[in-house]
Amino acid sequence: MAADLELERRINEPEMKLHLGGPEPDERIVGRRRRMLEMPSAAPA
């Protein structure tokens, strides 16, 4: 879901992440998105 990744990149601003210790490196955002997409679906079959 490219739109989700782009949204995460847009909200990765110092003002938005101040309480979390600042913005994340892009590699970390991409890695988290990849792991989320690899997770099995939680939707009932």
C-alpha cells in the first residue's frame, strides 16, 4: 500500500514526532511497513 507508506513519510515531521524523540529515518519507516505487509491477515476467513 504505497499510499500508507507516503502518509507515514508525510507525518514523520519533527513537530508530529516531538513526543516520540523526533523523526525516524526513512529506512526504519520502510522496514516497518514491509513487516506489516508480511504479517498474516487478521481478517476472518
